[in-house]
Amino acid sequence: MAVVFSACEKDYLPRPMGYNRIDLPEHSFATLEGQYPYTFEYSTHSQVESDSFNLQEKNWINLHYPGLGAKVHLTYKGIDGDRQKLRSILQDSFSLTAKHQVKAYSIEEAVTRTSKGYTGVIAELSGEVPTQFQFFVTDSTDHFLRGALYFNTAVKNDSLAPVIAYIKEDMMHLVNSLEFKK
């Protein structure tokens, strides 16, 4: 018994590579409410959540983007005029960014000054790293806020590039609208 496999005499052509279409909403912002020692404008397309990490501290929050599968983790530390404490927190922040050097193609850091006169460092990481954008802002005497972007998926940053750029713009707006409370 012979079995013959044949098609309808059409040549096989592989399908071209395609990417999922990502429709990103217009940027819009709301002011953070609550008893935090800071305030800022955050994306209305994100949800403010308490941090559930087991080492979390008071005033740590997440900005969850449910439609984009991303979170911005925000960690706050009070400095209370203690220069040694500030030095230790800064060292920890730079170390957290440096841990990604193993997988990062590049890490670009830039120092910035916000409209309120605070000093900040912005870090953009390229490559298959779990966090592509990080920042910290401090008034150097009493307050320190750090933020890092994470996705709920395996790192495929090429396909996430439009979403990363979108949330990065939101994070820069957060940095520029940040105000520490007295």
C-alpha cells in the first residue's frame, strides 16, 4: 500500500517575521495622594499598589501597568541628615545597577537636576536585563527615592522597546514632578 502526500501544487513560502501590535495610550497623569513623605505625578494608566516584597519598608510602592505587564518599583529611604546613611544608600543604589553588568550590553548613567533642585541619577540598561530603566533622586539631606522598571515576562527587550520607551517617558515625568515633603 502506497501513501502519497501532495499539496495543491503551491510552493511553500515561509511567513515573514511579525511582531505583536502594541497600542499605547496617550500619556496622562494624576498626583499621588496619601501619607507618603513625597508626592509626584504618575501615569493614570498605572495603579498605585503597596509593595508586597518581604523586605519591604514603609513608603515603598509599585506603579503597576496591568495592560503592559510592567511594574515600577519605588523604594524610599529617610536620610534624616545622616551623611553616612546617604553614602551607604547611594552605594547600594549603584551596586544594584552594577549587578546587571553581566547581561547588559551597556549601562548609561546621567546625573540630572530636577525642577525642584533635587539631584538624580538616571540609568538606562541595554541588553537582556530584567530592568531596563532605573533612577534615584535625593535632596541630599532628608529624602531618597529610587525607582526601577520591571516586566512580568522573560526578557525580550527588542520586542518590548516601544513599551520601555513609553514607561520611561512616564518615569521621567515622575522624576521631574517629584517633590519631597517637609
